Amino acid sequence: MLRALPRPSAPLGPDGAEVLRLITVQRAPVCLTVQASGRRRYGYWQPMDAGAGRGGCYVALPTDECDALHAAGRIVLGDPVVDPGKTTYPVRPAVRGASSSSPGVPRQALTA
């Protein structure tokens, strides 16, 4: 017997859909970095593209869009890597029916 899957509360806008696409494709792993000061930044490393002659840089994603995707349960955070000045969480798409937050992720890290 099939059961109904929960639907997100709001449809994605174009920016949210593009961010979710980048996270889902996972050609480059996306991470959330939380600085000791509380500053949060979602992003990924774009490798060098020899053919195009560009890349080899860090690409930041819009924090508000990523936070909204996390709050809606569309992305989840993995196990943290803790350094003296920052904590880094891998970001991945949520499995349908999974909870919106990962166990062990401090709530203040997401709202600071």
C-alpha cells in the first residue's frame, strides 16, 4: 500500500530551484560553514575547467535560499567537521519523508 508523502509548504522560486539543483547534482560537494562568529556560508569548490580557462574558485550560494530549503526539509546537513575557528557541515538533498534536521546539528549553528 502506498502512503502519501508530505509536500513542502511553499513552492520553490527560481533561485531556490537552482540551488536545490546544484545540491542534488552533486558534481561538487556543497558545504555549510559556520564561523566561530556565527556567520554562515553555503558554498562549493568549482574545479578548474581547462577548456574554458576558468574555475578553481569557491562559489558561495545564497544563504537565505539555502536556509529556506533546510527549513522546508529539502536539504539536510551531515556530520560536522569541527576546526578551531569554524564548523563545516556537508549538505545533501533530503530523502523524501526524512526529517528536516540532522541529529547532532546544534540549532544555534543554524540560527546564529
